[in-house]
Amino acid sequence: MDGRTVPAEEWVYVLDSSSLLDDVFASLTLKRKLEQGRLSPADCPGTVVGRVAKADRATVERAVEAAARAAPEWGAFPLETRLDEVGTLLRRRLEEHAEDIAALLVAEGHPLALARWQVSGMLDCFGSESLGFYRSQMLQEFHRGERRLQVRRRPDGVVCLNPPQNAPLSSALLGVTAVMGGNALVVRAPRSAPLGVMYVMQEIVGPVLAEVGAPPGTLNAVCGDPAPLLSAWLEHPAVDDIIYFGSSENGARFEARCVAAGKKPILELAGNDIVTVWKDADLDLAAEALTESFYGSGQLCMIPNLVLVHPEAAEGLVERLVRQIGHVRPGHPWEDDVLLTPVLRSEKFFACLQDARDKGAEVVCGGHAMRLDETRDPHGIFLEPTVVLVRGLDGAREIEAVRHETFFPLLPLVVAAPDTPDGELLDSFVDFVNTNRYGLRNSLWARDGKTVDAFLARVASGGLLKVNDSHIGFLPYLPTHGGTGLTGGVFGEANYPILRTTHMQGVSISTGSRPKEAVFGAWRRLTPYERNTGRNIERNPQRSTEEKPCAR
């Protein structure tokens, strides 16, 4: 905070993720006793990975005030420094610390493969292609006569970021692009996984900002409970924007509170992404992409949540998907091929699965809890990857798992009615996608160019649309977050924080123009042209309407 580390009286402890697999309830009890001061780290050697100071209300307010002092000065730095230098340095430092960052993510419970995926996404965010795109959006310059004209984006001021519990580090780093836009940033490290966020902010981002001469207070990171921090941000007059991750229900309420408090809400809420598989799709690759639905046990917002399937492709797709799901397994997070994570509240999964069964869905595979060794056990903390088959689009959204994001390893395949003409079926698929109340990502698998073109031309929902590609893979230039509907709220769209936390401004710089010429000159230049084209400009208001020439 304000360029220095600040002590606190309370600590948030991070325990090694393997202890959770050994005994989840004992692990949570141990964490609680440590944070209550009833145990010390010396009492449990090898279990505590690290600890982070917990901020009180006064500390949170001082962090905002530090950001408010820094914002005007930092916003006046040249774009080349804020964007090019900071972005390039961040990319370099992240590469140097990539293994350490991945190790921290694993210690906090992320499977190694998914930790590496997150780090690769962070690197893309600050790669040369992405930096070039940001630059093109932040400033465009034109020349007209003696004038230099600019369309540029200016920083909003103080931005506060509340990242999600399931991917806090990658989301916090995405928010750092708001700093490149000229804003000062306050980041909350979530209590469930604060170590990675605080490590990267303190050891990588902070030193980079200091290296380019950013004023103290440009970056502030605090750990604490979400409700008090969010309330403090809403009530503080210096806060301009709040980036909020959470459920759609909570996000809608928070959006209203932001608007009432005069803050810009930037929402990252639930997904419920749709993948459409056409009859000519490469089913092997489509099935491989659909296994992404089970990565992290479905506890990621940007994974495939449901599939629309052409009836001619259904049988082949189901066969291939079930075969590929067999390779998605639980295990310790440091193992290379582990992709499933524990699900601590599985009762909601079973309620959702029963709802699908009650409404006619057929379970293709999965549907049980299991232990670390994949043995079925109703008390297991892992869930089998589960696929349910829903026949027909009509009434499909009556099923909870189709209508809403589930956040479980549960994937509904909605197979269209057979014998439906392709033109009518494509219309139905497009309508189904566009009427999804959520809008994070959508994907299409199809070979026919006309089908692809029609889909691209008509699908309007979502912040990202991918064709014949990984649903969750990161790409330069393209957004990683943001969307429409219940995903992004009233103002939702693809989310580039550097753009969402800045505003458009037009600028004209002249060497000395005559004001009257600027106001009236355009008309004087226009009338000779009109006369030379042979058009008769009415100059006598007393002439009757009948005498005016006919319009041609």
C-alpha cells in the first residue's frame, strides 16, 4: 500500500492443498484455529504454505486514499511508459517467475496443467500482439490542414478490483491492464487463495511500476472479507470504477448499488456457455474441446456448459466424448495429468442431476461422487464427469442444468429433433444461442463455410465466439473475459479492463486557426462546389414554391 508493505494484527493462512485431500474438514478446522490465534504455524510443520496480512477497514480506506493521490500523476505519464514499458517489463518478469507462479497456484489447489494454462494466459495478456492492440485503441491520431486531431482514451481514476475465489491471480493480473490505462488500482486478495495474488502484486507488478517511476499508491493490494471491502469502496468518494466477480444474482444487486453510488460497475458474472456441433463437424476435435467442460471439475466460468447437437452428429459425438472423458481424472494437484478438483458442496450437483432426470434427460456417463483413487463413494470429494442427453430443443430450458450455469462437472447435450430441415435447424440453433440469458463465450464446430458464415453473421450474444477451436484456449488480441446478459450486466460486453476503465475523449491541436473560419468556412467552401455541380441553391426566400426547380 502506497509503495510499502503494511503490517496487520490478523493473518490469513494458506495451507498446502494436499492437506485438503487428506481430510477436508480437518484442514478447514486447522485453518480456522490458525486464524483465530489458537495455533501457531510451528504447531503444524509442513502444512502452512504462507500467510497474508488481513486488512481492517481503516487500512482499506488508506489504500483508496493512496490510489487517489497517485492517480492524477500516473494518468499524466506518457502512454509509451504506461503501456509499452510497463507491459513489456511485466511480460519479461512473468516469464522469469512462471515456474514460481505455477507452483504457488498448485499450492493453493490448482492442478498443475491448469496452473500452467493460467500462466500462459497471463503472458498472452502482456504479449506484443496484445500490447499493440491496446495501443491502437488508446490513441488514434489524424491530420487535417494545420490541425492535429486525436481520439484517445483517458483514465477514469481509481479502480478497485474484487477477483473471484476460483481464479484470483489471473483475474487480478488482467486488472493490472487498468493501470496501463493510467488508473491507480486497489486489489482485494480473496481470503480463500490470497497468496498468489499478493506475491505477484508485491514481487512483480509493484517493482515494475517503481522501475518506470510510477508514484507510490499506483498499486495497492489488500486481503480481507469481501462484504466490508466492497462497502468501503462504494462509500468512498475517491473510487471511480469497481471490477466485480461473482454470481449473476449478486452482481445485479451490486450493479444497482454502484450506479446509486456514482461508480462505474464492471461485472464478471456467470457464464453458461454454449457449444454448437453441426452435422459435418470434426467430431474427434469437437469431443476433445468438450472435455474442457470438466476441467477444474466445472468450477470455471469460461468452460462449455451445454452443447447443441445436430441429430446426424449425435451418436458419433457421444461415443467420442465418453471415450475422451475417461482421461479426465482426479489426483494430487502437482501431478501432470490431473484435471479434476475437489467439490466441497456436492449436494447441489446431485439436486441438479435429479432435476434433469425428472424432466426426461438420460444419464450417459458419470453421476457419482468418488475418492481420490476414482473409487465411487457417496462421501467422496470428487465428482465423476457427467454427461446427460436431452432430446429436443423444445422444453430443454426447463432443465436447470440447461437454463443456468451449474459450476459442476455436468454437461447437457441437447440433440435436435430428427428430420428437421437444416435451414430450420440452423435458425433454431442461432435463436437458442441468442436467447441464452448469459453471454460469456460461444463456440461452433462446422466445416461448411456457408453454415459458419451464417452463424457468425447472426449470433450476437457473448463476449467471445470461436469456430473449430478450443473453447477456453487463450489467444492474443481477443478478450479473455466479459460478455452480455447475465454475464456482464446492463453494460456488459467483452472486457478489456484497459478499455473498460477508461473513457473516450476527442482532441484538436492547432497551430493557430482563425475561429470565424473554423465556424463559417465550411459553408463558404461548400457553396461554390454546389454551384459548380449545377445544383441551384435557393437564395431568394421570397420566391414561391412553384418557382423552385424540381428535386431530381
